[in-house]
Amino acid sequence: MPRGNGGIIGPANIPSTGSAKGVWSLTEAQLAQKQGTWPSIVSSIAVEYLVVAGGGGGGYGTAGGGGAGGYRTGTDPAVSLATNVTLTVGGGGAGGTSGNGTNGSNSIFSTITSTGGGGGAAYAFTTGNSGGSGGGSSFPNAGGAASPSGQGNAGGAGTGAPYYSPGGGGGAGAAGGAGKSSNSTSGGDGGIGLQSSITGTATYYAGGGGGGGGNNPSSAVQSTGGSGGGGAGAVGAKTPSVAGTAGTANTGGGGGGGGSGDASPAVVNGYAGGSGIVILKYSDAYSISNPGGGLTYSTSTSGGYKITSFTAGTGNIQFA
């Protein structure tokens, strides 16, 4: 209803003292400005994030496990509304078919980049690739480095005589295990990942892949992947052989290393790393969109917050 002294449209969610919701009289507006109570326009919001890159693939032939994708978490206090923000979910790296596994791909949210996990080393005298967490190495080398620092841990070292065992891939929570040279050619276990409760449920992400095993059929033991989606290494010393496993999708886990070629069926190829994930948590007063498409995501609401999980793709997002 019009007022005799004119009206000003104020923020729709803040009622004035005597007007319809969102409609301020000129007198009310002038008084609010004078008293410093005129509401400011919100231009940005705080967003909590978890950004996990794709895990590295395991290496070829009694090989190191893949390193976990880089793990970064925190809160951006001022993400601009109605503005494009870049987001990418990194894919897992391929397992090696003649050499080291391939590194995982980076995941990105705005200015936050998590680095793909390092591929595991191939058989004999090879170092695992560096990455968010480093790939496991074959004998006698130290594990691949975690680079840049702060996103994960190094891969496990390969060990020497008598069994020449490869290391497991590094995880977000711990380095990969060294090869188990005292227990035949058994690969080292993948490093444990880290837990996040951003979704409301404590969940591990970014575990390293286990190293592959070996040449002694009497006592070869399958390695384990690190909690957080790391794959197990293959064991090629026994007939039938024991297959390894890929990193789990949307965890950033490293892939298991390939086994030796001494058994049937052959399990020499490495296993792929798991894809990464980006999870955002923000006030349920706002919504998210993907202008132009390109991203796969879902949103839930809990306790005054929305939680949006991005599981594949690349594109822009906007908050409104």
C-alpha cells in the first residue's frame, strides 16, 4: 500500500517497522542510515570445502602402488554470489601396462587445487612418481615424493635382497609401507587416508594403493590398500594368481600395483586409481547452479546447511 511520504524497496527478507515486508518508507530508510542499521547487501558467503584429486595408477609387474590424490580441506570465508567459480573433479590415473602407473588428475575449487596422486613404479630399479601423495617404488629406491607438500605423504620404498619387494602408495594420513622383504616378495601396504565429516558422516578419503607381489609362491601375501579407497596389490607368485583392485571411485584412492608374471592368469598390469571428489557445505539460505553444464553433482540438506557433492566433470558453479 503506498505511503504518503514515498517508499523505498529494502531487502525482502528484513521487514521494516511499519511497512509491508521489504518496503521501507523514506523516513524509515533515512533514520536507519543515520543510525547505521540500514541492512547491507550480501555479496559473498562462507563455503566449507573438501577437495580430493584423482589417485595414481599402480605400476607394471611386481610394482609399486599408486599414491592417493591430494587432500585439501578448509573454509573460504567469502565466495562471491552470482559469479562463476571454476570447479573440476580429477579422474584416476591408469594402471601401468609396461612402466609406471599414470598420475591422477587435479581437482579444483576456485583457487584451491589438489594435485593428482603419483603413479606407482614399475618392476626393478624404478622410483614412484611424485604427486599429491607419492607412488610406491620398486627395489631399491625410496618412494615417490608428496609434492607439493601438505596434501599427502610419500610412497613406500622398495626393499632389496632376498625378495625385492615394492612399496605401497602414500596416503593423505600416512606414508606408504615399504616392501615386505622378510615375507617373500610381498608389496608394502598403502598409506591410510584421512577422515572428513563434511557430509555429516565420518568418511575416509585418499588412501594409498598396495604394492604388488612376487616371486616366492610359498609365502607371498597380498598387500592392502589404505583406508580411503586404496586398491590392493596383485600377487603373481601363486597359481591361480591373486588379482589386485583399482582405487575406489570418488575417494582419490591409489590403484594397486601389478604382480609378477610367474603365475596364471597373468596379473602384471597395474590397477587404476580412483577418481576424486569435491564437496561443498554452505548455508541452506542459498542455492548452487552449474551454468553451461559439465558437472555431475547432488545436493542434500541437513542442520541449516546444504552439502553438494561433485563426482565428475569440469565447469563453472554459481551461488545465489
